[in-house]
Amino acid sequence: MTRTNTLLIKTPEGVVFSQTLAGPVTRFLAWMIDFMCASVLLIALNIIVAFTSIVSPELGSALSIIFYFVISIGYALTLEWLWRGQTLGKRMLRLRVVDAHGLRLQFSQVAIRNLLRVIDLLPAMYLVGGMATLLSRKAQRLGDLAANTVVICIPKIVEPNLDQLGADKYNSLRAYPHLCARLRQRVSPAEASTALQAIVRRDEFEPVARVQLFGELAEHFKSKVEFPADAVGGIADEQYVRNVADVLYRTETKRAASVSLAKEREQDTGGTLTVA
């Protein structure tokens, strides 16, 4: 069985999403955090049980056992359901439980993986679960295999500097919103990032290399979606790539805010206005 550290999910539309699978070490650290949180909660409840034991030792013992099972199972089950696959430990380490096929996580899946946690914990410190994670193709413990779930790492998303695209520049591609939507669908995140990085670092290139780079990028994106001649005629390759990046990255909300800001600047300066 071939192991992988990436979960690939293909939608019915043919779009492929990839998620990085969490390894056993990161998952164990998240469990340690959750274990400490659950222990603190259990200690607090045992203080209440201690007062109850003064009145009735039998009732105190019964409550102590009930609280132990409720906290040991209910802590992760409740949080993973309410927080869409996260506990305190998973949230701190940016992990999340998801369906192995990219579907919506169901309560039954959360319940199954947490009820089988007692087996994964055997004989101690997640030895069975850890071995299963190392041997399974998608780093799944026994509870994950039974519930058809996986644990993924949530990437840190850095907001790109959209000021580099020129908020007050006219973008002829936006006159064709249906083609813009098709462009967003056909361009991968890696391709969009390449276009944005080329624009941000354009001044670092030699003139000849700069012209060649944007020429190749423009041809690549033109092959994705063909815009009418009046939208691309007379536009330099670099400006075309800039327009493409603007379509891919700038949402209509941000664009509307940019237009409003440009109008305010026009009123203050009395200059002419060009809208992206």
C-alpha cells in the first residue's frame, strides 16, 4: 500500500483540490493538548464529587465514573461536531477532521471515530492508533478508517498585495463577466500565483527577459479562455497578465471598494477617473 501525505479530492466538475494530511506526531501533540484540557475539566468536576461523597460515598463514586466517561468521550465528540472537525488541540495546531471523500462531515462519523478512540489508545499513549496511522495510506487511525475520515493540516493563507495590480486601472476583461468566471474555473491556484508573482517582481527582471516572460504568460492564459478582440486588442502582454491576475484575485467587493476610493480621490484632486 502506497502512503501519501496529500489528500486529493476531485469534484464532479473535474476540479481537483489537495489537502495536506496530518502526520502522527502533530496529531499526538494535538491529543496531548486535548488530554490536558479534559483533565482540568475532570479535576474541576471531581471537586464537586468530593462534596457529594461526604453525603453519600456511593453516589460520589457513581458520579466520578460517569463524569470520567462523559469527559473522555464527550469532550472530543462535542467539540468536533460543534467546531466542524476541530477540538482545542486541533485548533491550536491548525488541524481538522474531514470526510475522506470531501463530503460534509456527519455526526455519525464524529461519533464513530471518537467511540473507537478507546481501542486506538490501547495499550497506552495511542500505540494502536499510532501504528495504524503509520501503516495506513492516508494516515488514518482505526477510528478514522471506520468513520471514513482523515485529519488534514489547515494552511496559513496569506492575503496577496492586490495594490500591485493597480486598483485604478481599466480592465477590459471585466466587460465579459461570463468569460471571467470561466477563466477563474480553468486557472489553477499555482497558475494564478505565478501571474501575481510575475507582476510583483516585474522590476527585478532584465528588459528582454521581462518581455519574454510576460509574452509566454499572456499566451498561456489566452489559451485558457479566448476573449473578444475588442477586449484584448492593443493591450501589451504585461497589461494582459495584470488584467488576468486582477480577475483571478480581486473579488467584486474589493473592486467596488477600490472604485469608491478612486472616486473620492477624483473629487479631492479634480482629476480624471479610470475604473478597473
